[in-house]
Amino acid sequence: MKFSELKRQDLYAGPKKQNGIVKFILTTATKIVYGGDKVKYVYERMDHPDFEEPHIVLCNHMNRLDFLFLTSKLRRKRKFNYVISIDGVMDADVTIFLQEFIMRNYGAIIKRKFTNDLRLVKNIKKSVKELKQDMIMYPEARYTLEGRLSLLPESLGKMIKLFGIPVETCTMHGNYIRTPQWHKRKIKDKFPLVANIKGLLTKEEIASLSIEEINTKIKEALYFNEYDFVKEQRIKITDERRAEGLHRILYQCPCCEKEFSMASGETSIWCKECNTKWNYNEDATLSCINKEDSFTSVTDWFDWERANVIKQIEEGTYHFEDDVNVYGLPNTKKWIKLGRGKLIHDINEGLHLVYNDGEKDVDVIRKPIEMNSCHIEYDYRKCGDCLDISTDNDTFFVNPVNFDNVLTKFHFATEEIYKYHKNKIKK
């Protein structure tokens, strides 16, 4: 059967009342597997009557443990729904034949990443207003790459203002340091884990605030910087492989400015072009070994790379083009290998993927203004670094063939091209 003829995921399926038996089983399993991970919960304003009612819970996102820690303790006495991407369902640690059934009965609302989905807005309203359940959301829609809050959608404030539903925030600390996305393995050291739980917006406050003020309050409440957390908690990362994978986010050498020339291993990161080498220290700082220090902070290096991408966009020189391996995800049953395709990304046209469905070439186009960010995965499912491209009916994961370690730059470019066109529209 051709890919175009496969049954697509039903995204119109509304939220379900959480099944108490499924919740008990998953909560118990989580406690058994992760019971040794101690989390300190810090509460603020949660005694307000509005937070005794069903409300929205907004959380930051570092890795899958964020959700497990939140739901296993804080929501054990409350029923909830939560938003999960279609690939997130595929990543669940349950049998392929039962995963959607289990996730849906646990409260999942399935969607495709970075698509404008009005069905989701309706489902959020139904969850809180009709089913009388809390609604858990991760508005960043992907894991943080460098340990700080990612871009939040502007539509978040509009939705909250429209519904007038109280907002709670949960800001986790510690998960990124022990399992950063660029590392792909759990650091052996034991670190403190902290969850700051705050009753952020009451119904009365939502009514009195503008959309911009609501968005600002959410951003301030969810803000985190894991490298600041390391300093504050005096954390020491003694793992002898702690720098492994760091080149995935620090892809450009600050000395020779060569892109995609970096490599990493054990406790070091270095440039293959000019041989400059840095140590990733136990306090998560950087120190140059064989030249003058350029960056001592991972986040400063990361911001410098983004600034270089912004410059390329402003000068009109940014362009990416490569052959890609294409994998399709029409539903939650299985990944479909679609073979080779071509991916083009530029300032004016946005993202353009071409693949063959077995009969003809198919074009997937996402205009610059349609994607405020993108989801990337390093070494995903042993397919290499993959970019997630979603439309209303399809999700594709594409793996560049001829270029290595380009997706962090792609992530920068998607966000900055969106901002570039958004500013042009405002002007």
C-alpha cells in the first residue's frame, strides 16, 4: 500500500476522562522505576481557591522525566489530560499495539508538532470545562537544547485570555544537567532535582491583564537556566564522559569560525580544523586548553552561533540543501521508510521537502511564517540526527545524508527566519 493511502491519525478525537486503573498502574510503575530520584517540590500561591478547580498547568521541558515527576506526585489525587506529539506516543515504553490505547486512557491528546491546530484549542477547553480535569501542557513543544527556556508561542496568551482558565506553572531544575539532549545518556552523578510549582494566574488576574502581559508572566515564571542552577547548587559533574556530544550544540569554532568542524569526547570538545581544544569542567564551565579563552560558558557560545545565523539571514546568504532519508509517521502504528528525498531551507520560501510516495514525487512546503520553531533529535532511533517536519495530516523525520551535525543551525534558522518575516509583517 502506498504511503498516501495509509490511514491517518484521528486528531479530532477529543480528550477522554482519565481512567483510574490506567493511572494507578502507570503511577505505580513510575514510582518503581524512578522512585530513587528524589525531587524537592517548592510551592507558591497554590492555596488560592482557583487552583482547587480544574486549570491549565504549563511546564518547562528538559526530558521525559519532567512529565513523570509531575504526574506521579503532584497529580496523583487529580485527574488530568495532557498534550503529546504523535512521535511521543511512539516513544512510549509500552507495546506498539497498546500504546495509543494506554496513552489516551491516561489522558493524552495527540497532535503534530508546530502546526496551527484549532482542534487542540477546542480539546483543551473541553478537558477543563466539560471533563473537569487539569490540562498539562509543555508550550516549548520540544526539549531544551542548551538548558534554557525555548521560544514560547504568542498564541498561548490569546488562548488563556479567551478561556479565562487559571494557570499553574511547574518549572523543573536538574533534569537537563543529568540527561542533556546532546548527550543521550544519563550522567552517572546524582544531582538535586527541584520543581517550582506556582499558582500563576487566577481568573480575576486573567480578566485584568492584556494578552502581552499574560505571555510575559508565563515566560518569567517558566524561565530557567540550568547552568545558573549548577552554580547555585554547587553541582560537580564528575562523569568521565560528560562532554560527549557537546559538539552537537556547539557546532561552530569560535577561533577559526569554521562551521560543523567540532568534535567531542570524554571531558573535552575540540575543533578538527584548527585543533583548538576546550575542557568541559566539573562545574559545567569551559576552559580553553591550548589557546586564549574565547568562551567559558556553553550558553554564551550557543548565543554567538545564533547571532551568526541571524547575520546570514539579514545578509540574505542563508541557504541549506541536501539529500535526506525520509521516514513517515501517518499514525501511531509504525514508522514508514520512504527512501531518499531532498530538503531545501531558505529565507524566502521556508522549508521544502520532496519525497516519492511510490508513485510520484510529493512536495511538503512549510512557509517561513508557518513555523515559529522546529523539533530536532540527535541520533534518533539509530537513524542519525533527524528533523521533524509536520503538516496537518503527516509527520516526517528526515536525516541529512551529506552534511553532519547541521540541525542545531537549522533550529536557529527556523526561529530567526520566522522572526524576520514576523517583523516585516508588523512593520
